[in-house]
Amino acid sequence: RRREAWAIWRPRLARAARISFGVALFASFAIVVTAISIIALSSESSSSSSSSSSSDSDRRRSDNSRRTVYVSNSFSPFDLWYISEPRTFDAGQPTDMNFFEACFSFVFGDGDPNESLRETRWRQVGALIRAQGGVVTAEQLAPLLEPSRPPAPDGTADGYGATIDESFVLPALTHFSGVPQLVPDEQGGTRIVYTFPELAATAASGEAEPIDDAPDGPLAEALVPFSLADPVQRVGAGLLGTANLVAVIYLGVLLRAVRLEGGASALAGGPYAMLGTLYPFLRTLLPFLTGYALLFVLAPIVRNVVRGRANRAREKRNALRES
């Protein structure tokens, strides 16, 4: 019952986790933009209230105004939304996942499409061996295994006169309890073949092999895509994630400015009085916001580099199986 329940709930929980990760991006961005807006409004309010002070206060107001220009005019937090607004629900752009799921897909991908390759490989190898009466050569097995280079047709030597490397057959020998044997070849020499007594007995008994298991060509590994989300969703996720990182960094700069200008005194009656109890909350939350923002931006970059190398290795193995 537990396995059945887990099989039912596993995809639902996985989808909920993917959606939650995307929702966290919007939550992070909303918190950061709101905090930046409050700090900007606090600074502007302080600047306005000081306009009726004495000439000494005027001098301080001038300084505050210059600081206000830096806070409110050089950076508009709402600009981040406009440049990164995800246009994922445009008409004529069908997609199998919503934007929240696309955010998870952009960062972590969608899994390995070759997850069932091992099981498929052994089914096809078993079907091939049975079809050959339990005796096969490395050349016959190569399209289904992982040769380091193409095996020689005679099973004895390569084009350079060196002994051929057929170590790639070992996994099949271990899996199906096979053994290598030397048999005479047509030229009067010997060659290596691999016999599988258990599969030979199955073939001799006349048991039919399901047609789906019979190999219809070399085993091909699928290349892993960067993301299964549509291009508009990927661009939207990337822009919003980048904007979130920029906003988080900027919020950190502003909170540091508040601390340098007096901390509690600046919050009690100073230029940032509107922050109130929000300041310690933001200080506590900032490391988590920064970590999430960095993960969202850096993880896809690292993953794409690793994915590219792995895909090139898959292409090489596919080419060796086809040769």
C-alpha cells in the first residue's frame, strides 16, 4: 500500500515542489521591490520635511537631496518588473507547463531522458543473444554497448596490428553469465566469440521473444535539452531571475546605508523612520534572498556547461555504436 500510495503522490509532490520554487521567485522579487520602495519613500519624506528648516538645515537638506537622488532617481525598482515581465501566456504560445514550473525547469532542467536506457539495453542485448542461438561476437554487441572504439571485424586485431580491446563486452558477460571462447575462423586462425548458456537454453526451448525487445538498430542515447519550457518562458525566467538578483544586491546596499547612518536612531526618528520593525526582518531575510537569487542565476550556467560536456560524450558513444 505504501508503494502504491507513493506512486500516486510522488508526481503530485514533485509538481508542487516545482511550482513552489517558481512562486518563491515572485515572492522574493515582491519583497525586495517593496522594501526598496519603502526605503526610497522614507528618504524622500525626510527630504521634504527638512525643506522648512534654517540655513544650517538647508545645508543638510542639500546633502540629503543628493543622497535622495541616488536612492530614488538613479534606480526605480519598478523598472525591474517592466524589463523582466514574463510574457508566457501570449496567445498562440502553447506550453505543457505554467510559468512557475518553467522557472524550476530553467534552473534545474527536466531530468535525464535516458533514465530507462539501462533497462532497454539489457532487454535488447538479451533478445540479440537469443536470436543468435546464445553465441555472439563483440562486433554484434557493439551497437548496444559502449565500445571505446569500433571492434575489428575479425575479432582479433585492429588496423594497427594491436590486440583489439573488447573490454566493453564485460558488462554483458556479467549480466547474462556469459563466457568468452576461442573458435576457428575462416582463415584457419582463431577468433573470440561469447557464449551465454542460459540464453542459449532459452532460445533452444523455442520461447518467443517479444518483438518490442528485438533491436532495430544501434542503441541511441538522447541528448539532454536545457529545458522543456518554451522559449518565451525560458527568456522570462532568465530575465526575472537576473532582475531579482540585481534588486537583492541593491537592497543590500541600501540596508548597509541605513546601518551606517545611525541604525536604530535613523529608524526611530531619522530619515528611515518608515522602515520601523521591517528593518531587522529584512536584515534577517537578506542572506536567504541573496542565496536564492544567486542559485537561480548561477545554477543554470553551471548546469549548461556540464550538460554540454555530457551531450558531447553521448554523441561520441552514439557515433561509435553506429560505426
